[in-house]
Amino acid sequence: MTALAIVPSPDSAARTAETVRLTHLTSLQQVHDDLDKHSFLRGRFILLPNVSEGGTATLMRSGHAAHYADMPCVGGYLDGNISQLGEGNLRILSGQDVAYGSRKLGLYQTSDNRRRDFADLGKSTTWVKWAAPTAEALRQACLARESRLSQSAPQLPQVTITALDVSNSSFLGPIHVDFNPQFNALIGGRGTGKSTILEYIRWGLCDSSIPNDGDAVDIARRERLVEQTLKPFNATVTVHLSLNGVPHVIRRHAGDGAIALKIGMDAFESCNQGDVQSLLPIQAYSQKQLSNVGVRLEELRRFVREPIRSALSDLQRDLDDVASRIRTSYSSLASYRRLKAEEQDDERTLQSLTERASSIRAAISGVSDQDRAILNDKPIQDLEDDAARGIRITGERIRSILTNTRDTIRNLGTVGPLDGDLLSANAAFEEYRMGLDHQLAEQLDTLDRIQLLSAPVGQGLERWRIRYAAFLESYDQAKARATTQQVELDQLTEIDQRVQEIRTRSALRQEQLDVLGKPHDVLKAIREKWYELHEARVRLLAAQCEALTRLSDGQLLATLAPGFIAEAFELRLRQSLTGTNIRREKFNAVADYLTRSSSPIREAGRVLDEIELLIQSNGKSDTALAHDTPVLSDLGFTQVELQRIAGKMTVDAWIGLATTSLEDQPSFEYRLRENEYIPFVNASAGQQATSLLWALLNQDGPPLMIDQPEDDLDNQILLKVVEQIWRAKDRRQLVFSSHNANVVVNGDADLVICCDYRITGEQSGGWIRSEGAIDLEPVRQDIASIMEGGKAAFRLRQEKYGF
């Protein structure tokens, strides 16, 4: 019932032929002790008992509790899949049964391949994480079964730092480190270079925290490190990353600060810090920095925003685009209103001139009935000419649109057929392509026919133009024959000229109005899009606040506070109306109104609509102003104050308010106990750091770098954090430096990088002494000698506490 894995030492391989007699052994402990007597096996074997469900060849059968509790095994194997195990055996194997010694085993699924056709080969497999295929690697995997054994294909982070190269450094010399995609731990004495390596990575990736006093010190220290250790050698820091399997390389020169980026197989291209931060983000915290986050509101907000950074960036780009369209549309609306106002002025002037001309014509005497009929017919002929002019302008615009559409379709050309073998595999696509080409040809033909049909219309307009010109000639002749009343005729001629000027101006203005279309409707639709984008961002942030609360196990309560958007709007409104002597309480009332509403951004839009009406009020009466501004009036703004707003608020200020992207901000509380919360800033540094680290380890995200996380945590919480590390490294890469064995050993670091002094006892320089996985003997030796007092401390604790 036992599997024996043996890896012989190279210098004694021949001795594996020795006969190992097992018939006298009655327990697994005896098996282990007997095998351990042989030098060529000692430390090179692992015992894996059969722990399958049922049968006589398994340890998991009645009466074997004592054997199970006393055995020296840390793992076992199954004939087949783990799903065969019943609830009772699962509890035993997961260490939940005291009668069985509360011992946990790492489980290896195996395929039963005793069939000649190997039909079951590969059906039941176990994924094992190791540095080298040794018995020790299997044993270490069992000891860290939560993170080194998987019965299904394991998931790996999609964004990882793969390597660091530093051409030279006065402290560490040249550096090359290959990182594991999961959990990397840097260990070593103080001053051996652990923090330096992390800082080189952060500098290479242009990492910078949200600015405040503490971060200013942190950034200054990093720049000083670069100045003192890299610049003397004109060194370069190169960070290699993988984004969804695509290699990215950032190279930064210490001498001139130049940054270059290489993506995939492309050549290096120059870039700036913002490009790197946007494309290759990390989350990094220096020593004790995590416990200081709680008093830095903007850094806390980054916990909410960072996981949805890409979505928020897309929304902000859309908002910026809509803001630009609002400005353009409002400018069009202003032009439209100006043109309509000019149109009304001209209509009033034209009406006056027309009435005066009719009066003058009626007063002219001594003309024949035929001439009087011609004179009286002038207004009608002018109206018809206006109509003909409008028809002509509309026709020209339609022809222009048709021509542009036809040219666009022709420039598109046809969709070419697929190449070679693809054609048979994409018959549906080819059918669609041919149908589209046919439709394009038909549309071009239709456009050509429409343009041909427009020719008779053009001919009719030309006939009208000739007829109207003939009428004007007869009109001038009729006026010339009425020579006895020259004064009236001169007045009529002057009026006719002014009427013609207005008609010409009106025609040009109408063209402009036609081009502008319906700007009010356009602006309304664009502002609706503005509201929708803001509401989408609110939903996104609110969902992320809920996720952050859940990821922190409820320790950190994050909520979206609409008061922030209300305060921001109130401040901008008050600044726009400086000098109106309107009391601040009135603006506070606006903020309170927005805070109480279900959609602050839309209610802010209602306030803006009313202010815009005030801008357009043009001296309306107080009563009319109140009727147009029900929200402002209900909030206590008096008629006098509304008049002041109308006189003070400029179009530019209104556009600035209307295009200011307003964002609800998260607020944070710490849970003391069930349903009892305090402001997060009032929690202790350890409480803050614990809840934040809990959330970080539960989030998907970019690589997470923390320098000595244990400095921020209470000791009793470390083991719980270790369990989070096991799960976290499937979702995001971790790069920690630490002096704490719980973090490195119990957290099961996949790569341990051991730093040491170049000269023992001197802290003038460091070097990377060893690196590798914990199942490698040199790495285990370094961990035992370095972590928290070395082997002596470990033995002393065992002697003191008995475990």
C-alpha cells in the first residue's frame, strides 16, 4: 500500500541495486526508519500511502486510525480521481479528525493504467509545483498542498514581472533576477539589498504613489538611491514583464533618465513615465507604508479604482469626448439663437418696410391701371422669388449630399474575395460579400438617377428666374412712368433696395440655419449621454466599493458618497457667481438638494438648465424668472438673486460647469464589531494595514510589491495572511521582502532570493547569494540560517514550547 519515490545520489547510483528487504516491517514508520539507514536513500525518498476510497489496499479503512496518526507521511496517492472520496475520508485527509491525529495529507491523483490499451491514461492527474523533479520536491509540495498541489490545471497571473537586470550598482553590483509568476520572497539581513532590489524595480517601472508628505519622502529616498548607486556607473535598469503572454521590456537609464519600451518582437521606442505607468502598472508599498495608507484618502481611493482602472479610463475618454461635443453643440446653439434673433429683427423690419411700400404704392396717382397692377404685384413676386430661392438652396444642398454620398461609396470600392483555401471555409462570408457589392452598385445607380431627375426641377427654377427678371424690368418701367410723384418713387426705390438687402441676408442666414439643424435637440441628446456616462461610472464604482468591502472580509466598509459630487458642483457654482453677494447658505442648499437626490448628476443638470434660461432671459420680469426656475426658487433664491445670476453668469462659465466631470468619491469605515463602524482614519495602524492587505491579496490586479509586510501587521494576524497568500498568488504576482518565517515559509514562497553582505560584518555592500525554490537544499539552508535568528532560534523555540 506504499509508493516509494527514490532519487539516488550521483556518486552512489550503483548502490541502488542493493536489496532492500521490507517483509519484516509492520508500520510505515518502520519502513521510513529502515530506508533511512541507507546513506544512498537518506533524504532521497518519500513514502506515499494509498488513500483511495474502499478496498483492502488502502490506508483509509476501519481500524487504521492509529497507523494513520503515527505514520511519518505527509502525502498519499489515490487510484483515480479525488472525487471518489467520501465526506468522512475527506475530513480525515484534510486534518479535521482528532482520532486520526488531525494530520493533513497532500493528495496525488493517479490514473489506473493497468489496462493494455491505456484507456485511462491521463484521466486523473495532479499538478505539482517544484523546482526540480525530486522526492524532496514532492514532500515540500505535500507540506504546502494549498499552493503547490492542484487536481486541475492551475491559474497563473496574467501580468507578471519576469526579470530584472541592472547593468551595475555601487551597492549590489550587476544584477540579474528571474522572477516567479506567483510568490517571490526576498530575504536577508538588514542592509543586504532586499529593499534596494524592490526600489530598482519601482524606479524602472516609474512607480509613484499618490503625492503627500510621506510619499514625497519615499520618492526622494528612491531618487537618492538612484543618484548614489546607479548614476556613478551610468547604469541601466531593465524590467521584463509579461502581459497576457506578450513580453514587454522597460529600459531606464540612470544617467539621463531616458525611458524606452519594447513590446513583443518590436524594437525599443522612446516613451515617458506616464506611458509606462498606464501600460505597466504595479502596486507597491515601502516599509510601514501600508499602515499609513489609512490616513491618505486618495491612496485609499486607489484601492477602489485600481482594479477597474481600464474601465474608468475608457469612461473618462468618453466623458472628455462628450464634453468637447457639448462645447461644440452649445456654440452651435448660441449661433442658432443669434441667427434666429437676427431673423426676428429682420422680419420685423421687413414687415415695416413692406407696409410702408404698400402705403406709398397706394398713394401714387396718375398711373395706368396696368402700371398700378404691376406696382401692387411687387410684394407677391418677391415672396415667390423667396420661395424659389429656398427651393434652389435646398436642391443644391441635396445634390451636394448626394454627390458626397456617391463619391464615398465609390471610394469604398468593392469587397475583394477571400484568398485560396479560405474561400471554401467561409462560403457564408463570400455570399454576404457578393450581396454587399450588389447593394453598393444598386445604390450608386439610384443616386445617379436621382441627380438626373433633379434636372427638370433646375429647369423650372431657371424659367422662374427669367420671368422674375422680366417682372422687375416692367416694375422699374412702371415706376419710371410715374414721374409726377418722384419723391414717393425715390422712397419706394430706397425701400425696395433695403428689402432686397434683407432678403439676400435672410437667404444666407437660412443656409446657415439649415446647416445647424436642430442644435437644441442635439445638445439635449449629448447631455443625456453625459448623464448616462456619469451614472455608468457611479454603478462601476459602487460595485467596486462593494467588492472591496467583501474582499476585506467586511473589515473595511467602502461606500460611494454622493456628497462629494454635490460639494464639487456647489464649489464651482459659487466660484462662477463670485461678486453677486449671494449668501453661501444658498449654495449650500444646492449641495444638500443634490445629495438627497437619487441622481445628483441629473439634478445638477436641471440647475444648469435653469441657469441657462436665466442667461437667455433678456430682461424678463421677476415673475417670469421665477416661473422658469422652479428648482432655484424652491431652494430660496430670491427674484433679485435670480437677476444677479442672469447678469453674472457668462456663457463660458456655464459651459465650464456643464463640462466639468463630477465624480462620486468612496468613503471608508473600519468595522470594530458586528454593525459597528468607525471612520477608517480612527482605526489603529495595524487594523488599517490588516484590512487593506486582506483586500489586496483578494483582488485581481497587477504585481503587488510590499517591503516587509509584517512590519504593518499584528503577529496574531500573520497566519491568516499566510492563508490569503496561498490563494492570492493564483490571481496576482507577489514580490515581498521579509524577515518573518511565517510569510516566507508558511506562505510557501515559490522563489526565494537570499541577499547577504559582500563582506561578513560589513554593511557597505550586498549581493544575491542564492535564489530558488524552497525544495532546493541551498535555499532551505539559507532560510534556516537567516530567518529570525537562524537554526538556533528555531531549535530553542521547539525546546521551550514543545513543538
